Amino acid sequence: MNIIQHAQTIDLAIFAGQSNMSGRGDAKTAIHCPPDAGFEYKAISNPTTLLPITEPFGLGEDRPGAISDYDSKGRSKRTGSMVSAAVSEYYALTGRPLIAVSASIGGSNTSGWLKVYVNDAVERLDTAKEFLAKEQITPGKIFLIWCQGESDGDAKMTASAYITNTKAIFHAFQSHGVEKCFMVQIGHYNYLQFPQLNRGLTGRDWDLQYKIIRDAQAELCRTEKDFILAGSFEPHMSHMKDAFHYHQTAYNIVGQSVGASMGQFVTSCPSTPSGQ
């Protein structure tokens, strides 16, 4: 806590979405987060302190019936994420430590987020703000980093429906103090390794469904001032480990892009406490 108490400005970010936000990489090859770069606030499993950011990020941050990322054998699916890379890059550019909160669940679509998961996520955010207030820490900025959409592609959602749902999800976060959504664009359905028919569509057909979501995310960031395209998995098909997920190399690269985007935003705007 000494490092953060002596920092001039501290920011807060909630990392939310589905499995590629949870991270299906390898913690051993994740980018190391320096001890002064930021901390994880574990709203569920350890809400009375701040902990160094380590991978896998978000371990233990699972609430039964809400945001929970375990497999059928009760093992965490969180194995290595983009978060440590993002926080490291953000601090390197800004000198501002970042408090990171985990709120991601694999296989979740925007309809599920609106019905169940966003309520859990904003509660985690509020708990973090309450903890920081007790420590006499006022975040300079509060951000949402959002990586989600593959499940909406699987559900053959239209671009307009995805945009409507995602804006509604952001507005729920915004009402709890979030200033900007840093969007991480989804990648491909891995049609190179999985070209065969699956539920009546070929791998390339499924990737066209993912393209609808990718294009919708890009449009959101072009047309809505609250959304910033911060990174993308689209260029990283060669780093895919299965039909949907990536090796740690991709999480590291995308995480650095996210941290750089956040850093560029902060260094180009006035440094005022969030909500003022």
C-alpha cells in the first residue's frame, strides 16, 4: 500500500467480458507486472486489501450464479490473460498506478450480461470504490476494458442488436462512474484449424458471423465518443490454440495495445478525478 499511497494519481479499471478477457493463455509466459505499476482488487475473494497483479489474473473472483469461470471439475479456467501486459504498459506511459478489478466469464453473450452479469460487475466496481474511499484514495479515472462478442457471433446476432446491447451494458457501468469503454475487438473463428461443419456451418461460415461482431465493434468505436478501439485479436489467428482462444503471445501483444491506448487517452486529457 505504501507505493499507491505516495502516488500522485491512481486510476481504476474493471476488466470485463468473456473468455478472452479471463485469459486462456499461459501465466508462465505472461508479461511481468512491476510491483509499482498497479494492484488487483479482489472484490469477491479478498476485499480487504490490494494485491500485486500476477497471472493468472482474477483467480478466485467467482460468484456462484453470476460471474464464475470454472470448468465442470471445479477448476478455474483463468490461465493467463492480457491484464498484466495492459497495466504494465499503462504505467510505463503514464506513471499512474492502476487498480484492476476482474469481471469476466467465458461463454457469456450480451443478453446474459444485461440479465445477470452486469449487476455483479458493477457491484464489484462499487466495492472497489468503497475500499479505496476508506483508504482515502480517489481514482483519477475509472475505465471499463471490454473484451466480448464471440458468443454473440455464435448466436448469429445482428450488428444492430450487438451495438444496442453493448451500449446498454456500458451505460450500466457509466452510471457507476466509468468514463470510457476501451474495446478489445474479437478475433476470428479459427477456420484454418477447424474448417469442418459445426451445427450446419463451416468454419469460414462461422467466421463470417464473427466478422459481423468485429465490424459492429469497429462501428461503435467510430461513432460513439464513449468507446475507444484499444486492441484487437483479429490479426492473431496464427496464435490461436483452439477455435476461440489464444496462446499467451497474443494476450501479451493485445494487452500492451490496450495499455498504450489507455495511456494515450490519459496523457492527452486533463487529469481530473473521475466524475468531476
